[in-house]
Amino acid sequence: MDTYKKDTRRTFLARTGAAAAGGAFLFDIVPARALGLQGQPPPSDIINFGHIGIGGRGRRFLRPEADLGKRVPAPTNLGGDGTRILRPARSMALCDVDSQRLDQAATLVGGTPKLYKDFRRLLEDKDVDAVYIGSPDHWHALQTILSCQAGKDVYVEKPACNTIEEGRAMVTAAERYARVVQVGSQGRSQPAAWEAANFIRAGRLGRVRKVTCWHYASPEGDWTPDSDPPPEIDYEMWVGPARWLPYNKRRTHGSFRWMIDFGGGQIRDRGAHVMSIANWIMDADHTGPASLRATGEPPHDGMYDSAVTMEVTYEFKNPDWTLVWAQPGTPSTELDARYGAVYWGDTGNLTVTLGDGDRTSTEQRVKDYSAQCDCGKVFRSPGHSENFEDCIRSREKPIMHMEAAHRVATLCILGNIAFQLRRPLEWDPVNERFMNDAEANRLLSRPGRGPWHL
Amino acid sequence: MPDEKKFLADIERDDAEARFAAWRQAGEAPATVLPHLGKLAASEKPGVAKAAREAMSTLVHSVGKQTGDAKRAAVVKGLLDLAGAAYALPVRVHAYRLLATIAEEDSVPAISKEIHNPELREEVVYCLEMIPGAASIQALTASYKDAKDDFKPRILAALGHRRASEAVSLCVEAMRSPDKEIAMAGVKAFGRIGKKPAEAPVYPDPQALSDWQKIEQIDSMLRYADAQAKEGSVAEAMQVYRSALERPEEHWQCAAIVGLARIGTAEAAAAILPKLKSDNSTVRITAQNAWKGMAAAKL
């Protein structure tokens, strides 16, 4: 592996700290670059990122070396309104189990990033300050926990976890090591969600008693035969902690999400966006439903096993409100979008569409209200990635902190369990256990395979 | 289930919709359909194999809610048969995965039989790890001695995941192994269980560990300290936290500060105090937050 010797935030701090302690700092010749002259940010201001999983979504987080020192607008697909300039950062280490994707990412970044196929080697690197994790869902928990153990701050893609036990372990790891963990439900960082939060929390709909989400159905899948994995993929590592399945190109990379063991269908993929905004607006980031029921249909045939259509109804208590996840459900009549949520209040209702990408939107009257209201009470994220990077410095909790993300993932996981078991479930959100259902409680956890354990 | 023969015939039909209609109703079928479903689950026709697997799962879910039910016992018995050598490997794997969700302690001896079978041992340990109660822990512990070295870490991981206090001495023994993989698996399980052993644990020499193993070892020590603090063994925990505070790595200092703040005694506060002026801003902020938290709790 190439190990380039640029001064990093960590080595700079350690070196200058040691020099200052020894009284030698004032007499050193400090290069202009180290002081932030010549248009370059000083190394102490540069965040060194490692990237784990860089094929699809993960590629969006890469920082091309050529951009260092330039005023680069933050991409709106990570939230924010596009006016913020990115903080100086470098993608110094890249990791993927697919060597083709790794090479493509290295080309995109430029310079001489360190390249890894085993994420643990990347985490050992003391020059890496923080990591972006864009691997498949079944890796999110373990890679986040191990990143915390290695002292890295973490931006991990949504959904946070595949089981309730994983989510709680992630919360514990972030707390134990005082790490900043941001989960990639970036809708909360988008202006429309903030405007809607202001509007609803100010009581402009009266009391909201119901939130109904709609989303198109999951695919049925076909019968693509299993095969040997292609040489560029380390499939053993790709499966990692999940239960073993033979390689199939229609179950890996983007298609993993239609398998319960790896992903969990639309409710986990997009539910982690739409229901994230709902939980935030409804101030439910530290609790969960008291009961739920699910209906719908799995694929009648084909290799996938997550719900094609489903409707999950969650009942919250104290305060009482109902959350419905429905695929396809009933779209809003106010705004045209493929997915989103309607907030039903005593005195009116409001649509907030999407929740990912850069297209979250809401109704004009809400934008008008936010423009003139005293909206200081709801935190406004500058953008999801920007909020993460701000928190790396401030050590504050980011807007989609681990507890909030775990609670949103819990909704998705519980929905799938109720769908799978085809019976209503009672949930204790404090102890995070089902009541009076032995089988359902066993599904809250999933032992890791081989060497991969929480 | 009006007609068992028709149900099984529908599972085998070429019409995917007919198969689907059948397996969605499988919860009404008796456990006696399981042997035939086991054969169909090995079908070369993927749609038929899927329908049979889904029917087995549906049948299991129909009896999963309450323990002690007669039909549930019959379904478990049927699954144990499907896990036997008479059936194809993928069917046996599926049976173990279903047993993991409904089998009880009385099934542990039958499930454990294949724990040394290289093709099935991962599934067996997964299954035992999921079955509550002492019997599964005893089975895992008992299997350790005869397990091949490459599989001993997996058994230790299962015991650690189960927080099996009965296995603490086994973990301590494993920590002394000359095989680094086994020793580290012992360290990790010991940290996760978090119980004080009868004899003092001897950790592997850090000089002989890889960078990653060092990270895992210190994490395990911190987990152990957290568990000890939670149990009220403050002195044991303080020792680990004080050691972590001396490390240069900021996240280990932070972990110690967080742990000490939870203990919240005057002695713990005194240990945190110097970190309020740490040169490292992350450590300093963590200490400040801990300090504020302790003050808020009026400790």
C-alpha cells in the first residue's frame, strides 16, 4: 500500500503539541502550507476521511484531491440548500470488497489515496479522522461499532442497522467512545423538512394525530441462477456477518436490499428517510410505538423475500398518534411525488415529499410561514454532511444521531417482523422487547457469522 | 387445512400463483406435512423449492408466539427430523435456521449433534446461540474441548454474545492459548460477559498483537470495566479506566472519562479533573460534558 507522508490533522496536532511542550515550537521553521498560507488550509483544519463501501451511494462522499483548497459548494444531495462551502477535507483512504469499484473511486479522487479491501486495515490507520460507510445494510452496525472502537467519527448510510440489538450496540459504542455518529437520513437536513417541522411544531395544523406515508412497491425479483462470484469481488467479505447465501449477481451490490438478511425492502430503504422526518417532526426520536400490525404480500415467486406491498400501522402512546407506512398507499393530493408523508392535524394537513436525494419538498404556505416566523427553536442543519463535519469539531450530537437513527431503524425492523409473523405485536419501547411473543423476541437479534460479532 | 394432499400438490405445481396461495395457508397445515415439504424444498425447480421453504416458515410462524403448545412441539420435532442426514444440505440449513426461532431447551441435545460437522457447525452454533436458557450454553461450552482450533473462536463468540457467566473460566483459559485467534476470541468473549473470574485473567502480551488485535483487546477491557461498574465493582472498573486515561489515544481517554462519570464518585471525579484542561479538544470537551453531567446529577 502506498503511504504518502502528507501532514495530517492528527499528526500535526501531535507534532506541534509535542514541540510546544518542549519549548521548541517558536524556533521551528514552519512551512507556509502548515499555516494555511499559499491558499491551502492548514493541516489542522483538514479532515482526513476514510471511505468504506464506495460503489454506489458511498461514491457521493468522495473528496477529489484536486478540490482541496478550492471553494467547493456542498452537494445538495446530502441535504442543505447548496449555499454552504465544504470544509477542507481529503479522501485519504478508500476501501471496497470490489476491486473494480475501488480502482474507479481511486481514479475519481486522484492523488495517492491508500487502498484497502479489508476495512479493518483502514481503521488501523491513525491518520484517518473519520469514516464514511456506504456498504450494504448488513455491514452498517459492525463497521460503525468497530470504527468507534478504532477512534473514528462515523457517517454511516441509512438504515442504521438490521436488528434491534445491532442498533442498541451502535448507540452504546458511540457513547462509550464519545464518537460523533451521523446516519445518512439526510432529509432532516433539507430546508423543506425544517420548514415543515417549524410549521407543525408551532401548532399550525393543531394537534397531529396521524402521519401516513406512501411509497411504491418493492420488486418481485426473478430466478437468476447462482454462480461463482466474479474475481474482483471478495464475496466472503461481502457476506460478512450475515447468514451465508451463494453468490448471485441479483442479490449483491444494489439489489441486496430486497433480501431480508441483507437489506429489508422499501420500508427499510426509503422508510429510513420518510419515517426519519416523521419521527423528527413528531419529536419521537427517543421512543417508539406501543403496538403495530402489518398486512401485505411478499413476492409470489422469484428470489427476493422482502414485502412487495405492505401496510404497517404503528400506534404511539403519550402522546397518542398513529404512523402508517404503506407501499403503495395513498399518495398526497397536494404534491406529486413517488413517496412522502401526509401529516394529519386537527385543523388541517400537510404534505412533505421524499426525504432523500435533494428533492424533499413541502407546500408553499409552509415556506411562506418559515420565511416570516420566529423559527429559532428547531435546529436547522446546514446540510447533512456539513452538520457531521461541524460536529466533528464541536463534539455535539449531529441531527441524525445514533439514538434517533436506531429509533427510526426500529420502526423499519418491527414492521418487517410483524409482516413476516403476520400477527399484531405489542412493543415495549423502553426495554425494546415484544410483549408476550417468544418468537418475535428472538428476531430482535441475529448472531454474526464466522469472525463477525457485535 | 381441508385437504393435506391438495396442499402439497399445490406447492409442487408449475403455476406460481397456485404455489403462493398454498404456502400462504401453510399455517393451517399439520406438522405431518413437514417431511414432504423437506423433499420439495430440495427441488431443482426454484419456484417449488421456494414455495416449500416458505410453507415451512409459515408453519413455524403460526406456532411461534407461545411456548408449550402441542402443535409447536410437533413442528419442532418435524424440523429436527429435517435437520437430519436424510435431507439435502440446503434443507437442513433451513431447518436449523427455523429451529433457531422456536426450539426450546429440550431440543438442544438433538441440535448439538452436528456441532462438529464442518458443513453445518456454523448453523448449529447460530441455532444454539438463539435458544434461551442454560442448556444451549452448556452445549456450547461442552463442545469447545473437541472443536477444531479454527472453530473455537466461533464458540467463544457465541458464549460472549450470550453474556454466559458460566463460560468465564473457559474464556480465561482461552486467553492463555498460544493460538492468537483463540486467545483474542477469549479476550473478546470475556469482555462481553463482563463477570469477574475466580482467577485473575492474563491478557495476551500487547507486543505480540497486531494493531487490530490491540484495538480489540482494549475495547474488551473497557467493556469489562463498564460491566463491572454497572455491577458495583467500582475498584475493578477504576483500574481499567485509570489505565485508559494514561493512553495517548483520545478515544480511549474519552471512554475512560465516560465510564468514570457513570461511576460518579469523588474519586472518579478527581480522575477526570486533569482532563478538563487537556490539550486535545475532544478529550477536553468530553471531560467538560462529563463534569456537567455529574454536576447535574448532584454527585
